[in-house]
Amino acid sequence: MPLILDIAVTHIAGRGRQTLVAVIGVAVGVGFSIAMAALMQGGQDDFVRQLVDTMPHVDITDEQRTARRQPAEDMFDTVAISGLRPRDDRRGIINPTEATAWLESWIPGRFAPSLKTQGVIRYSSREVGATIIGVEPEREPGVSPIVEDFVQASFAALAAGGNNVLVGDTMANRLGAGLGDTITAVSSQGQARNFKIAGLFHTGTTQRDESEAYILLKNAQIVSVRPNAINEIRIKLDDPNRAPAVARRAEAELGYKAVAWQEANESILEAFVIRNVIMYTVVGAIMLVAGFGIFNIISTITHEKARDIAIMKSLGFPEADMRRLFLLEGVAIGAGGSALGWVLGFAMVYALSLVRFEIAATGQEMTHLPIAWSVLHYVIATGFAVGSAAVAGYLPARRAAMQNPVDIIRGAT
């Protein structure tokens, strides 16, 4: 093996310019693959992080996945029901105190009950459709990031009690109202109540900023004519990955629909899987192109060294050594290119991480490209590179090993 290695080094060094070009080709492929993977993975991780931070990990509502079974279905094996009209039931989650006490006994995280109702917000002669959300100020900060999105006053103003309301700045602009003004909230049941604007928030999501209004839970129950009722429980877990198991247990025990964040965003997560497949397909294509350069070099070496191959075989070197020799040369070029590609990839990723730009929507906030630093990107790129180099070196190595030394020497003489 040391002799084979020494011969391989001699062959590679003898074609220094072509070897350098092949190594640079592999290095560029590996470097760009690492940078592309870091950028795409970083964007994906950042999106998922924002998704997990902005929405509840488990959302329990007063809905049910399937219609309630009718007594006739339990009594008879074969029954057909048609024209059944569901009972109008606005009670929300039954026994909310018992439900929240049970959740508090085992939930590995935080939760907050709330009551949502549709209505209209009026100010002077203007009105906008709104989602009126009743919350408990002491629990809401544990599950909602909105407490950090206030542009005037703060979420704590709601805890002061009274008929205070927190609205989005876009809604306030549409109404022409400002901090301290009194608006009227009218629920879908026709109940109206005056509230004082105690804070303005800006989440960056237009739909929320122009249509959400937060009030105390007890005030929401009065406006919606649903005393002691809630229709949603939002849960934030210490480990977001446990959301599906928690949702299954909560739904089985309470009987209400519980949706984990993975289920709520299933189509987005599936799109990420497809995007990753496309990304690594492109990485493989880049490495395949670099492999053609290695194939060209090894093929040229085997053609030029035909007489040396014949002499070595006549001295007793087996075909396996010939295959090993040229395969080793291909892998050596791939490994050298990968090592150089690691340096190039790290430099490119570091340069991308330094890029800063200003989002026009915020006007002030400076942000940066989301970058994922992962050793796995380097390993995958190197695997593609060395694999392509091994295949590129094996094909001419196999052809060289099958040559008949007698025919080569006769042809050479």
C-alpha cells in the first residue's frame, strides 16, 4: 500500500496544472454547496422559529373534529340520518375552571384561556370589523408575543382593570382614534359597551393590526352574553416538539379539538421537505460536474501511463492494485478539493452572516440574513464530493486494470 500511495502521488504531481484545476473545481462546488445549504437552512429555521414563537404550540377550541353521535347510532348497527340540524350551542368549553385546573396539573409549559367573538369597533361615524378577544392579563404574556409589540403604552395597561382595550395601530388609524379615546365595541349578539384605548400594538401582520382588539376576559363575556365561558385555550410548551402528544392527550380527555402547531402548518412543513430535496439535488449536480473534471484527469493518466501499467502488472501487481491506484488518485483529488472547499465555504458563510439591510416596512430595524452554522452541511458536501471523485476515478481505474500487459508492450514497441 505505501508503494501504491507513492505512485499515486507521483502521478498527481506530474500533472500539476490539471490537478490544480480539478481541485479548484471541487473546492468551488463544495464551498458554494455549503453556503447555499447554510442560507436555505437558516431561512427555514428562522421561519419555523417565528412560527413557533408567534402562535400557540397547542390550540384547544370549543369545536369538535366529528359530529356528535346520535343515540340511534349507538342502539342500531345500521342507521341513516339525514337533514339533522346541529343544536345551536354558544356555551363554549364546558366547565372551563375544571378544564384549566386539569391542564395546569400536567402541562409542561404555560397556557391561557380566552374568549373570542366577532363584532364591530365604532368611533365617531367610523366603524371596522374586529375580533374581540377577552384575555387574562396575568396569563397572556406567557403564551403571546404581542406583549412585546406595543408602540404606545404597554400590555400592562390592560391589567389595571376597568373598561380598557388594546388595539392595533392600523385599526386606530382607520378609525381616526388615538391613545385615551373612547370607542364602542358591538358584539355579534348586539351588545355594546364603551372602552378606553389604553395601548396600541404593531405586530407587522396587517390582518391582526387592523382587526384585533384585546379586553379583559370578564368584559368579553359580558359583551358576548356568555357568562363564565371561554372558547379557546392556548398552550406554550417548554419543548415545542412535544406539541402533537400534548394535543392528543388534551383532545382525548376534554373532547374538544386540539391542534398542534405542526398540524396547523402541515403544508408549510411539507414544502420545506420538498425544498430540501431540491437543494441537495442541486448540490449533487454541482459535484457531478466537478467529477467530470476528475474523470478527465484520471482517464488521461491511465492513457499516458499505459506502458507503466503493463510493466507493473508484469512484475506481479494484481488487477486490484491497479484499480486501487487510480481510485486512490481520484479520491485524493476529491478530498483535497473538499478541504479547500471547507475553507471557501466557511468564508462565504461568514461573509453572508455580516450582510445587514434595513426593512422598508419598519424604517428603523436593521436585520441580517438568516444563516445556519452546521457541521452537517460540511459533511454532506464532502460526501457528495468524495463520492463523485470515487466514481470518476473508478471507471478509468477499472479499464486500466483490465488491460493486457502483453498487448500494451507489443503496441509500445
